[in-house]
Amino acid sequence: MKQSKFYQIKNITEYEYTLVGCDGSIITRPIQDVDKSASAFTIRDARGGDVLYCENSGIEYIVMNKGISKCNNIDSYFRYNSEDGFDIGVPSVLSAEEDIITPATKEQRELLFQKMREAGYEWDSEKKELREIEQKPAWSEEDDVRLQACIDALQTKSICGKVDTIMTKWLKSLKQRIGG
């Protein structure tokens, strides 16, 4: 998730720039030093695995950059947009030539990764691949034990007050877990 090679100028004084990195870091540097060593961002500066941002026709896009296609569109490993949500493997609608694409801010990067996790994925930045998060089973061993206790109690028709209360609470919680 490291991406601090890009900086945005947040403040200019008589002698210094205050710069904010994509990782949220804030630095202050003399104007002449920055002007000598830095250049304005262009989409050609972006590399695979960089998180990019674009606002296009009122829709905000945050994408995990894969590169520029032969048609000069931004290919992405995955993306989030304010209209459709999180998507994987969808054709790009961002043009490297026509759209104003910038490195994502820390907040935009965090939003993309939050939406990715909510969709059940994680990003392997070393291999540059998206993986499904292993989901924990909804049914536990404790559920099996309690289910068997219910079955046993019902079969023997000897539901006493304590067991009846435990089983009723468990069945109600089971009903809530499965959305009933």
C-alpha cells in the first residue's frame, strides 16, 4: 500500500511549499528545491499498483491502476465509484488523454480499501492480485451441539424450564442470524 512518491502542494509561503503525500505524510521543503527536483503529475507517471482518482461526469472513481490500455484507457485491477460501488474486471471508462486523473489522497485510498474489504477481498501488493477473504462459517460447533440438544429434547418430550429457556434463546438468535 506504499504510495508516497506523489505529493500535492497544500500551502505556499514566501520560501516554502507544504506538501502532502498520498500516504498522508506532511513535509515542508524550500520552493527552489522542489522546483528543481519535482514535476507536475501526468498519467504516464503512474505505475501498476498505484491508486488513482478521477471525477468524471459527477461520478468519483478510485482505481487500483493496472496500466494504460492500447485504447489509452486506464485499466484497473479493481475500482470503486460513487455510483456503482466496488467492481472487479469492468471495462475502464477513464481516458488517459481526456480525463483529469490524479494520485488518490490517503482518504480516497482508505475508502477504496474499505469497499474492497466489505466486498470480501484483500489486495496482495507484492503479487498485485486481488484475493477473496476466507469467510468464517456461519454455523459453529456450538450450534451443532445445541441443535442436537434440541433434537434430543424434542424426541424425549422432556423439555424442562432451563433447557427450554436456553433453546428458545438460541432458536431466536439463529432466526436473527439468518435474517428471519
